[in-house]
Amino acid sequence: TKEMLGHRSSIPFEKLFTVFIILKVLMKLRKPRITATIWSSGKIICTGATSEEDAKTGARRLARVLQKLGFQVKFAGYKVVNVLAVCTMPFEIRLPEFTKKNRPIASYEPELHPAASYRIKALKATLQIFSTGSITITAPCIQFVATAVEQAYPLIFESRKTIK
């Protein structure tokens, strides 16, 4: 590599490669469809699975692939940390009205982000509510996602746009 870049670059070889320190590697599996981020510390984060079972299966397959490549891998400390879900309401939502009614736990800054943020601290869930009726929910588990939608739906329904 030094021979390839050393004589063609105006930047000294040592400085060129001290800037680009690789801290992580991305690895993708096709089935189940996941993307794994492998950090230099050994921690692996899997994203993109459509269910908890697919996430665990994908993590196990990833560990097996790494074992076949010659790395010492143990499948331990597996846990689901975050679940992301998207749902669409059959109506549009008036975000300024929604945030005024739910001021302490809802915030809406249209200059910064097009969605209102609604946090339910008891569930550790965050809902991003868009005026189109699309809602993105982030929570620690699937049950908390369902509970968050059930709790927020009546409040969102009050601020729906009426069709003229």
C-alpha cells in the first residue's frame, strides 16, 4: 500500500493513514436481511430485522460466519435494545393543536423537524408524529410499542384534520 500511494500523493504516507483509523466494519446478511456493525471492541450491533426472532437468528448466523473466518466468537450477552415501528393513521393531524393540548410531554419545532415528538417516560417510548398521519415509534420492546400507540391514539384522534 505504501508503494501504491507513497510516491503519487503529496501527503506523506504516515499522515495519510493516521487520519483513517478503522473503528468498525459493516457486514450484511441476505437471509434474514440484517446489517451488522462490528466494532473494534468486539461489540456487534445488528439492525434491519423485521422481528425479534429474525434478529436473533441473524446474530447467530453472523457469529457462525465470523467463527468460520477464524475469529473466536461466543454468542453471549444477546439482547434487544430498541424496536422501531411505523404506523399510518387514516387521517391527517394538526400538529400545533396536538402540542398545545399535550404541552409537557409533546414538542413541535417546525423549523428543526417536520414531526411532533411525544415521549412516554413510563414506557421509555418516543413517538414522532407527522402531519400526514404517519407515526414512527421507538421503544425498548414490541409490547411497549403497542401500549404507546394505544395510549397516544385518543390524543392524536382529538387533533385530526376534518375533511371539508
